[in-house]
Amino acid sequence: MPQLAAILLAAGEGTRMKSAVPKVMHALGGKPLLNWVVQAARAAGAAPVVAVLGHGAEHVQAILPAGVQSVRQRRPLGTADAVLAARAALAGRGGDILVLCGDAPLLRARTLRRLVAEHRRRRAAATMLTAVLADPTGYGRVVRVPADPGAVARIVEEKDAGASERRISEVNSGAYVFRAAALWPALARVQNRNRKREFYLTDIIGILHARGQRVAARRTEDPEEILGINSRRDLAAAERICNRRTLEALMDAGVTVLDPGQTWIEAGVRIGRDTVILPGTRITGDSVIGRGCVLGPAATIDASRLGAGVKVRSSAVEGSRVGARVRIGPYSHLRAGTIIAPGVYIGNFAETNRSRVGRNAKMGHVCYVGDALVGENVNIGAGTITANFDGVNKHPTRIGKNAFLGSGTILVAPVWVGPKAMTGAGAVVKRNSRIPAGMLAVGVPARVIKARRSPAGRDGRPRARH
């Protein structure tokens, strides 16, 4: 197969975004616009991929995926000049060159593969991707060769189009594939005789046609793909399309999304079969959700891993790992660094932070657990708080397995609660205190008074009190 390289045009300032952030760095579906284009080019078989940077180049460089080369367009002299800036990076390469806009993130790899295949089938010097729009306003119109409708004569920008040309509904997408041997000589012939005094890449189409070289075109079946991001409104429109694509892919893979119009899931999220997503739920980052979960209504999951059968109701889970069959919420918050073992119950208005909670532990109501290591089968009574911050430093709390903390317990960290130990309701355990295994502590400040006597089930574990 002939070689295929890609040039991504990402030098523009994007003035209509009204932003201090370079346009191609704005996020879509959880990743920068430019990185969507990189992904599509690579999936279409392009290597190397060269990004032409300009405005904010040092910042854009920092977000480029590994292996993407970058070059600078020193002055904004137009799209043809930007492509020319990549010539040295592709020196000595033959084959074909994809040229794509860095602000057109909705192009699919399969569309680019079809474009390249059409280009090679027709043995064209250049092949452009086009779309037919109900309203082509703002786009360059594609003028076909009358005697050969499969070929293109030129592109006419709207400001230069006459009445008949404005009625053309086929438009230029800004995506092309060129034969390298045809591209570089044609670039040298581009003039800047226009209002902006810029060198336009679109002029190459007319130049190649005038020199008797074939310019082909392939229409995309999905006109949404050619949407370029030039404003915040465009970005919002692209977000809706991206989200819809993600939800459709998940539903096709066996995930139930009850109301796609009220569900937001970023493209990098993975969700297992038979999971049900209820309205108002948002899942972002590199989250991984197991099979058979129920998320929502109004659940927020970010950069977290959830095991099978987890239920999250009207709660937030951020930067956490949650084991199988855990129940969370409503109105609880797992903050970054939380690790929850299987079978845990976390009820109303509970919060965790940088803590590990052991298997089958229960934390029913209005609790805060921070910088804590909680053992298996622990019951954390309503209103229990680990007071982990002394105004300067955070301190740890250790709670042994099968411990039972009475309602309203305050553990002024650092504190150690032994296995099967118990606190009375309202106990305040002072810092640096230890409650020995199997003992009961009560009062303010808490005092160890005797061996624990507590209700127990047939299995010897304390019954949960929520």
C-alpha cells in the first residue's frame, strides 16, 4: 500500500471563541478538539501525523498525544502556507498526504478511510471530502466539471460566489487527501491575491484542475461530520453530537439509557452490559463501570472504577474505586482517594475522602470519614465524624474489623479503634487515643469502661443500625 501521512492544521487563533485558550485545546467529550482529529487520522492509517501550530503553540504542544510531530507556522499567512510549513517534516516521503482541520473533531476514521480509498481508486492528484447541506451558508461551494461530474473544477468561497454558485448545496469540508508529488508543486503556485492577502489551500483545487490533473470528491453520508468549531455555539452543537454518538454506542453494546436527553457520558467511559443509567446522570473522565449497575437518578461519576452491581443514587463519586454490590446514596459524596470494598453500604449524606472502607461495612447517615482505614463489617453510626484536620495537618484514623461506632461519635484523629471495639452514642475520642479490641468507650472525653456487650446476629457480627 502507498504511504499515508497526515498534516493537521492547528495554527489558528480562533478569535470567535473569545478565549485565552487556543481553540484546538477546548474540550469536546473530555479531550481536546485537536486530539480527536489525531485519533481519526491515526485510525485511518496515517503515519506520521504532523500538527502545524501557531497561536499558543507551546500550550498546544503540551496536549498533543505521544508521537505526533509538530511544526510552527511563524506568521498567519493562510492555510496553504500552513501546509507548506510541514513540508520539511515530510521530506523525502511519497505516497499520499491527508490534510485535516484541527478544529473539525467529528470526522470519523471510517470516513477518512473511504476518502483515501476513493482517491486511490480514481488515481487522483487530490480528493476532497464534501457534504450536501440543506443550508450551505458560510461554506465554500464545490463546482463540479460539467463533462465529468465525478471531478471537481474549483472551490468558490461564499463571499466570491455568484448567484448560481450560491445555490450549490455541495460544500467543502476542509478535509483532503493529496498525492505528495502533486501537492508540493501546486502549493508553490498559490497566490495571495485576495482581501486578506493570505494563501488559501482551496486554491490548489483550481490549480490542479487547470494543469489537467484529476481532482475527485467523495461525499460524506453524515453531514454532521464536517462541523468545524469556530464559536462556543459550535462547540455546544458538537458536544450534543458527540454525546449522542457515545450513548448510541453504549446502548448498542447492551447498556440501558432511559433518557438520552438527560444523560451525559464522555467518550472515554467504559460501561458493562445490563447497567442502567437513569436521568440526570453524568459520567466523565476515564471511568469504568461494571456490569449490572444502576446509576442515578442524578448520579455524578468522574475518573472512578465501579464494580459489578453497584448502585449510586443521587450521589457523586470522584477519583474513587468501588467494589461490587456497593450501595451509595442518596446525597452522598465519595471524594478522591476513596477505596470501597465489596458489599459496603453508604447511605444518606455521607462523605469519604482518602479512605479505605472494608468489606460489608455500613455507614448509614450523615457521616464523614477522612484519612481513615475502616475494617470489615464495621458499623459507623449516624452522625459519626473523623475529625482528621487539626488546622495544620491531616491525621489518620484506624478502625478495626467488626467495630461498632455509636451515633454521633467524634474521632479526633489520630485515633485507633480496635477490632470489635464499641463507642457509645455521642462519644468524643480524643486524639492519640486507643480503644482496645473488644472494649467499650463512652462519654466526653471518651473513657474505656468495660468489655463490649452488643447485639449480635447468629453469625456473631453486630447487627447494622442505620
